[in-house]
Amino acid sequence: MTSAPLAVLDLEELRELVAQVLDIEVAELTDEADFVDDLEVDSLMALEIVVVLEKKYGVKIPESELKQFTCLQRAYELLLAKLRAR
């Protein structure tokens, strides 16, 4: 059962998921908070986020694209593009 990408990807659900992985409050994870500079996400945490997103949304995120996941808004846009491309 596959649904439309827009129905699958909800920004607030994504925010909750990433906040849970990072073990931070949802309120701390603003759309533009930089994962590295503002939230002190290291490479291992970033990889953990990507693995969770891949499993949750059924997409593959190549290692070459990891650096593009700089903030929640950017992660949302990249995921949305991947879901639309399916």
C-alpha cells in the first residue's frame, strides 16, 4: 500500500522523529537549527538519523548526500524529493 508522498511526509512527524533520535526536546529542533552548529550533531548521530529516516520512509540516502542534511527543513526537502521520485 503506497500513498502519495505529501501524505507520507509530515514536517511535524519528521521533527518528532529526529528529536527522538537526537534525544532533545521537539521545541529545540526548529526548521532552521543547524544540526552541527546549533545541535552539536556528530557524524555518528547524523548517520543514525539517516538510517532511521531510510527505514521509516523507505528511501535510500547515499553517503554522498549526508552533508546536504544540514537542518530539519533541508532534510524535509530532500526526503520529499526522494519520495516524489519513487
